[in-house]
Amino acid sequence: MSKIREPLDRRIIFLLVFIGVALPIMIKVGLPIETTENVEMVYDLVESTPAGSPVLISFDYDPSTKPEIHPQAIAVIKHALKKKQKIICMALWPMGVKMCEQIFNTLEEEGIKPVYGTDWVNMGYKSGGAISLKAIGADFRKVFTQDTNGTLVDDIPALHGVRSLQDFKYVMSFSAGVPGIKEWVQVGHDMYNVPVSGGVTAVSAPSILPYVNEQQQLTGLLGGMKGAAEYEFMIGVPGTATQGMDAQSFAHLIIIILIIIGNINYFYNKKILALEEAQK
Amino acid sequence: MISFFETLGVWLGALMTFAIFSFLYKDNPFYKVAEQIFVGLSAGYWFVYTIYNIVLPNLIIPLKTDFSANFLLIVPGILGIFMLMRIIPQTEWLSRFPMALMIGSSAGLGMLTYTKSDIIKQLTATMMNPFDGGDWIVILGQTLLILGTITGVIYFFFSARHKGFIGVLSRIGIYFLMVSFGGAFGYTAMARISLLIGRLQFLLGDWLGLIHP
């Protein structure tokens, strides 16, 4: 009879990961959260922007990536509102409009009540990706003639003095793919020299991180739930990302242990196979 | 006060989550039902959403409120109708005009933006003095960045045989690529776990009320 070890039933792996995620969510462990340079750069950008400055926040994601990106957007918006910046929301993804609305509804439930039209405004969705961004860069008011409520741009106090993209102190893109943060870098920063920053899903972070470079194509980046948790830690307002970080760490520990066990099994089976071959 | 429909929505969300999760055990009728409901609902929801959040605010309302300032929107409006003509075989040819416009403008802008952002700016960011940092960690990082970029590009240089000195550099390039694949895998694992955390926060918080943010 062969001594080869059979692979572990994948359902046991699912169960282990499920328990590893569920328990730390229910029983708070409170593992420390360390901040990284990329997140600090985003924080510094928002922190150093003067009060009353118009800032553009682009919602380029939908509910499928909400657990990762929504906490990032909430944390950055809370920070920008605390600094009394005027938040102009727009979306390159159709569902982004609702994501923005949902965040301000949540803030209202928490007691943070910015005045619509003066402190923030939702300009809605624009199709066309980079082509639309190029048009926004040239003349914001030609692309967005009114907000989602139908109010004309001239009647929106938050937009006073805003003519083109260069009138915004920074652009923050919360992006789950294309069009998203990459297009903002290409057009917003590289064509119009506006500081661009934002947050992405952990899956897309490796492809976007090269833009955080000497040329400052991106001013920092929030990567996945970890980025959101770091930002929540920096502004001192723990949210759903902080709540999820214990679970994230435990799940990673389980994955690391399973990878080590899998590798030990691989080398063990290789040795057994070689011995069985030699015996034949 | 939570309304009846909110509670119903949370319960439906929880049941659908369990139905989808049941696939992890094995394929079953609950998963199939949830999958079909999702496909049908998505199609219907997107249709209504497109009308109310894309067509109306971007085309109809601007034309109705200020026609003289927005009359040019009629052009993309007509091109959009041309696009829908694909449904009828006799008028399918009309969809070529908006397609040609989209492909042409995207390709033209893409050439400009990618050359500037992904070639020139990225190359410029790599052209640095690696020892100009002070901190040894920064110096090490900058050195690895330059070494990784050069050896990585050499690995994809196919006009010379990967032997001798070129072979060594190409081999180093592979190691850099492997490290980047490992990093990408780590990030992917993190992303998937984050989605599971999101679902469990919904189940344990919104549904069961066991946790509070």
C-alpha cells in the first residue's frame, strides 16, 4: 500500500478559513495596526489641503468591491469634512453614484451632517472614461451642467470658482478597475498636474503601486481593507475595516500554515515516490 | 425604526448568501436558484438603473432644462440609438459609426496617455541615483528597483540568446518576477478574505445583530 499522503479535502480548508474569519469578528482581539508610507502620503495630502478648498472624489466602484473600498472612501471623506473641504463627488462607474449617496446617508446616521450643495455635492455618473476626464480637465462645467438633483452648476455654492480640473486641490479616486484610478493618473496628473490619490482593491494594488514613484504620478495609495484600516487608525475613527483586520490577520495565518503543510506534504510525497520507484 | 421591507431585504440577503455559500460544499439546487435569481435581477435592475441614472440625467434632463446650451447632446443621443440598431439585422450597419468613433477616439487618446504615463513617466521614475536617499533601506529599495526593472526587461528581450552574461541577468529577472507574482498572490488572498469579512459582517451584524461597528 502506497504511503502517499492524499490532498486535504478543500471543504476542510473552507471551514478553517470561515472559522478563522468569523471568530475574530465576534471576539475582538485588537491586534495592532501599523501605518505604511503610502497611506501616510494620502493622509498628508488631505491634512495639508486648506479649509474651503474644492476637492474631487471619484467613485469608480460598485457593490461587488464594497467591503474593501467603501471603508476607504468613508475614512477619507470623514477626514476631508473635518478639514472643512468642499467635496465634489462624481463617478466613472454607474453604481458609484449610489455608493456616494450611501456614504453621506451613513454619515448622517452617525451625526455628521454636512450641508448638501455647500459642503458637498453629487455630480453623478459620466460615461466615456479617459475621454470624459480629458473634457473635465478642459472645462468641468461643460461636462457637468447639473448635479444629480437637477440643480444647475451655477446655483451650487460648493462649485463657485471651479472651472476646470486644475481648480481642485486634489482628486481622490476609489477604484475597482477600468475606468478608474489609472485614467485619473493619465489625465488628471500627467496632463493637468493635479495631485491624484485614492484607494483600490487589494487585487489591483500591485498594478497601480508603480504610479507611486519619484514622479508622484500618485500621491500615496490605499490598498484594500488594510489601507482603509490604516487610514481609520490615523484619523482616530475605527470603522468596519478596523473591525475586519483581526479576521484578516487570522485568515492569513491559516493560509500561511496551510501553504507550509502543503509544501511539507509535497516534498514528503516526492520522497516516497522516489523510494517506491527505487524499490520497483 | 426599521421598516418591514428593510427587515425582509436583510433576511433575503442572508438567505441568498447562504445559498451561494452552499456551493463550497457541492453544487446543489439552492445555489442554482440563487444564481438564476441573481442573473435575472441584475439584468432587470441594470435596465432600470441605466434609464434613471444614465440616460435621463445625462441626456433627457439637460435637453429639457436648457436645450440651447445642451443641443449638441443630440449627436451622442443619435449615435446611441445607432448602437441599438445592432438588434435588427437590416440596420446593423448603422452601429458601425458609433463603434468607429469610440475605437478611434479611445485609440488616439490611449496612445498619448499610455506613452506619457506608462513609458516616459515610468522610465523617468527609474532614472535616479540609488545612493541619494540617506537611509540604507531607501538606498536598498532604489537599487532593487533599478536592478529589477533592468533584469525584468532583459528577460523579455528575445533578440539575444539567454546565455552567458545575458543569461545570468535574465535569470535574476525571473527571480524578480517570481517575487512580484508572490506579492500579487498575497494581495489577491487579502482581497478575497476581505470580501468574506464583508459578508460575515453583514450576517453577524445586520442580520443577527451580534456585532456593532
